[in-house]
Amino acid sequence: MQERSGEVALFDRAVLDSRIAFVSASFLLAYGFAALLDRVGAPERFVAAAPPWFTVVALAALGFLLHSMRVSFYYAGGRAIPAAYAGFANAAVVVALLLPFATRLAGHSWGIGVVCGAFLGLTVAALYLGPLLRRTGVFSLSGFLAARFRRTLPRFGLVAAVGFSSGLLAVAGSQMAVDALVDLTGAGRVSSAFTVAAAGLVIAGPGGLGAAVWAAAAAAGVALLGFGWPVAALEVQGRLPVELFGGAGWREAAELFAAWKLMPDPMGVFVEIGATIAMALGVASLAPVLAPAVTTENASSARSAGILAIGWTFLFALLVAAAIAASALSLAASVSGQSAERLPASVYAASSRGLVAVCDARAPSPSQAQRACAAQKIAPGSPLTPANVRPIDGDYLLGALPGATDLGAAAAGLVASALVAFGLLLAAMGLQACSAALGHDALYRLRGEIDLTSRRLALTRLALVLLATCAYVAGVTQIVSPGGLIALALAVAASCVAPSLALAFWDRAEDREAFAALIAGALTLAATLALAGPARKIEAYALAGLAGAAVGMTAGVVSALASGQEKPLAQSFVRRMLHGDGEIVAPDKGA
């Protein structure tokens, strides 16, 4: 029997490898064809726009082809995704979270602050929490919390917090992809928002977590090629203005970011340490970050996936940092010493879309740029400095590298594809985590494990449709920013989820303690954000999340210490989770 099982496993792996090879070859052929069109003189706009649109369609098709009605695949990826691919997908999710704050990757030390906190949170999630969730047999973070705290109020409160933070990430990822399509390909916002929302729905709807993780792994491959090829090409040509592992170029880029007001003012070491802790709590408590671990074969495989995720995340972050630093330095070099009427054509085109300010004004033509600079007492023909031509935000620099370094339209299409892929994978993972929390974890165990599989899938997919509609509306109206949504999601996870997640490991904590921690954390977060006012950076959200986490944890601990009752259920749960067989949740009847 064991020999037959081994043969089946080898056959399944061979089929899997053949499918992955086919998908990889399809993407490479499509991008190679775009490069060929660029070489033979096809219209640059078409060459630059075709790859990102192909990426959206291809990822949606991949997700749809992985459709399944099996609970084990829909909610847990069949427990069969290899560690290499789960770790690859996990790394892409974390880097997608950092994209709206990419200037911090290129302009700040990675010692303390937002970037360091993200890596610390990933380390905790990848090496401890993810393998623990896989060992317990749950489908998700919200499922684990619902199994630990079973009463109605804490259960629904924690599931709502997990679902809300995941939903924020879904909307943020969708808008990131829409912004990339609009800004880098010139597409219409309404059509782009509809296409991205539909693609996210098609990925996560028919196939659930299994399809979302496989699509995320494919998107990670697209992103690796999209950022890796331009950086490698510039390095080979000797035109990369920064060294990958240090050098003066990084300091020059940081000075440019400060002059362009793309970086926050220095806030002191204690604030940076607070932001580090808060980011770590938020990243480690986000359901989409933990989701790939539950799709692996066992806890050991989940830990291997976590180790790979840390390595891939570092590589992705390094490539993104190099791309944005090189883009900034190349842009500064191209405008330095030029007059307002002789700036590169790409600067006027970006300014017409509101991405670049010339003398603090929108200048879609040389004459308008000259008038804007004249209003600042800069005479016609006078040379400008990089401070006179600045990006409105760091998002422009992410996609501006090919244009600023004359790499061609094919490279521009690859970079745009990478940004679209990052946004779409975050949208799909957020959609799946939110809909699974609301459609499955909130109801199934509460109903005595008798709920029909078809009913659970229907509720999950209904939640998917509603959330995808919200993402479409947000993409069309631009009423929110991706960076603000991600920062809020991290703050919600840190203040509302992290305290109860920590209390889950304490055998004196029960439902009352979890509910006290949840309410105290949520109220503190809301009050802190209200006092912070409308102009908030991610550091402000992080500190608000840290305040909520501290108050929530204190409330839970005080409640537990004040109770003198024996808590045999909590003690049994913690003992089995940490020292027993780990299977604390009965197998799902649909699995």
C-alpha cells in the first residue's frame, strides 16, 4: 500500500510539474513576443500595454481552471501545495503590502521602522504561527480563533476583525492593479476597475484558497521577471545607478526622496521602534499572510515554506528598492540643468496624468511648464533642479524605470505587468480570506458542524461578490488610497486580532478575556485615529495599532487575573495545541 501511495504521489507531482511548466512557458512566450514586437517597430503604446492586460487575463484564467467544489481544496488548497510554491506566494503577498511604501525600502535603513517590522512579522508568521495553524488542522486564522473562543460575541467579533482587515487588503490590491493599468497603459479607469474586480472574483470565486495561492505563485513569477529583468539589464550595461548591496547611490536616492517630500520627517528612535513592533504585530496577524501555510502537506512543510518566504521576500524587496532608487536618480539626472520647456517628453506625459509636478503645478506641455516656473520667479531658459520636477508620490517611480533609463516599451510592459500582478494577487488573497471568514468560519462550527457544504460555499461566494463590488466602486471613484487601506488593515490586525491571538496561548484566558481584549483594542484604535486627524502616514497608523494592542492585551490579562475560576477547556486546548497531537479541530465533513 505504501508503495502504491508513493507511485500516486510521484504521478501527481509529475502532473503538477507539467502544468507549472506549461504556465511558465505561456507567460515567457507572451512576454517574449512583446519584446519581439518592440524590436520590429510595433507601436510603443501597444507593446507597453499588451503584457499587463495579458497578465490580468492569464491569472484570471488560471484561477478559473482550478475551480473546485471540494471543501478541502476550496478552503485549504487540498493540503497539497508544495512548500516551494507556498513560500513563493507568501513572499509576494508581503511585498505587495509594502509596495505603497516602497520609498521606505529604497530611502530608509532597514534597521528599525516599517520595513524592519514587516520582516519581523513575516518571520513570526512564517516560522511559528503558520506551521502551528497547519498543525492544528484549521483552515484559517479566523477558524483557529473561532475554535479557541467559541462563545458568540468573541467569535463573531474576532471573525469580523479578521474579515475586515482582509477585505481592506482586497480593495487595496484591486486599486493598486487599477492604478497601474491606468497610469502605465493609459487605459480607462472604469474598464480597468471592472476588469480587475472581475479577475479577482474569477480567481478566488471558483477555486477558493487553492486557486488564490496558485495564482499568487504565478503572479510572483511575473513580478520577479518584471522587476528582475530591467534591473539585471541595467546592471549588465553598467547603467544601474545603485549597487544592490550598498553604495553612495542609495544615500543620493534618500536625499532625493526627502527633497521631494516622499519620506516622513525623522520621528525619533522611540517612534521608529514603536512602528517596528506595530508592523510586526500587524503582519503576523493578517490572514492572507498566514493563509499559504495551511495549504501545505504538514507542519514541517509549512515551516520550509516559511523559510523560503523570508528569502524570497528579501530578494523581492531588494529588486523593488533598486528599481525605485534607480528610477529616482535617472529622473533627477534627466531634468537637472534642463529648462522648463526642454524637459523629457515622459515628464510632460506623466504631469498630464497628475503623476509629476513641474514647479509645483500640473504641466502637460512645455508652454504650461514654462508658465508654472515663471510663477515661481524662474526665468524662461533657466536651468531647473531636481527639486523643481518632483513625483507626486512614490507610486510613479515604481513604473518609471524603463522610461527614465530608455529600456524600451517591452521593459515598460514587464514592469507594468509586475505591478498589476502584485495588486491582483493581494486582491485575490484578501477576497478569499475575507469571504472564508464570513461565509465559513463565522457559521460552520457554531451550527454544530452540520451545515451543508453547498450552503457554505454559496455564502462564501456571496461575500466574494459583495466585496468585489466594493473594490470596483473604490477603483472607479478613488475615494480611498491603497496605502491608507493597507495601513488601516495592519492597524486593525495589530489592535484587534493580535491580543486575542496572544491570549490563545495562555490557559487562563477564555472567551471573556478575548472579548475584553477585542473591545478595548478596537476602541483605543478608533480613538487614537480620530485624534490623529485626516493627514496620516503609515507610522501614525502603526502607533495607533500599537496603542490598541497594548490596551487590549492589558484588558485581557487583567480580566484573566481577576477570575479565580478553573478553566479546563482552555487548559485542554492549549495543552493539545502546544504539547499534544495538535489536531484540536475535528476534521471537516466536507474535507
